[in-house]
Amino acid sequence: MASQEIETLTSVLSRLPGLGPRSARRAVLWLIKRRESSLVQLLDALAAVRETLVECQTCGNVDTSDPCAICVDPRRDQRSLCVVEDVADLWALDRARLFTGRYHVLGGRLSALDGVRPEDLTIGRLIDRVAQGGIDEVVLAMNATLEGQTTAHYIAERLEAYPVRLTQLAHGLPVGGELDYLDEGTLAQALRARRPVG
Ligand SMILES: [Zn+2]
């Protein structure tokens, strides 16, 4: 029987994406054996994240400042906005270094199955940003999944009334492909070959 402390930590860790109870327990034991090195480092890193990281109220990125470094970077093209599902997608696209505009993180995707409605995402905030003007192109960079594409269609409809060019990533994206898992070459190709919506 493991102690209550180990059970608690294991159950918290097992909720992390990609970790189940078994690997969570292995991680806990690994950390206990490295109390002074890895465990202390992990605690410090977690504390730093809690104290310094905030969500950008403009785009939804996670950074040490609000607005984030991308939103305030004067070298970035203010006329181009790339809409992504999650922060991980923003980071994946930005690692590819091809998109020079700014981003908008939806915070998920529409899903009838999971009960995710438009008001659960930052779609209202996106419409507000576009309605303020100054944006020429909106790139819908949803995942190539059914829910991602449904979300893209919904946003395209909502943005129809505004004078912006709507584009989406080219279908070099593997079907069912999630941006975060793509290599940078594939992602760069999909972004370069983006096409008008509709
Ligand atoms: Zn931002």
C-alpha cells in the first residue's frame, strides 16, 4: 500500500495529458528517488509558472506579460490574424517562423459531443477584434479534424459581414492531423499554401 501522499500526487499527475495512472506512479517514484535534484527543480519550475505566467487578454497566448510579447511586437504585421484552437498550436506555428502576423487562441473547438458551444470559446472576442478594423486577413488554422473544420466554418460565417480576406491552411495537413504534432516543414507548407475559405 502506498501512502496517502503518494496516492494524491499520483492521481493529480495521472490527469495530465498523455499520462495514465501507471506512468504517473512511475514518475512519482522517480521523483522521490531524486528528491534533491529533480524534485526540487520541478517544484521551483512549477512555482515560477504559477507566479509569472498569465493569459494574454488580447490573444489568449500564455506569457509572462499581458498583452503578450507577440501582441506588442511592432515588427509583427497587425493586418494579419491567425486563429488557432489552442496555445500549443500557436507555439507550433510560431516555431515554424513563417507567419508574421498576430494570433487569436479560441481555447478549444466546437463539439456537440463534448458540449462545447461558441460562447465557451473566445469567438466573441475574435469578432470584436475584427470589428475594430485594421485587419485585412484572417487565417483559420484549425486542426484538420471534423470538429476543427466545423469550428472554422462557423467562424467563417460569423466573419462574413466584415471586409476581411478569410484563408485556411492548405490540405497538405493529414486528415485528422493536429497542428501541434506536425513537423515544422509540413506546417510551414500548409501555411504557405493557405487558400481562401469557401
Ligand atoms: Zn497576446
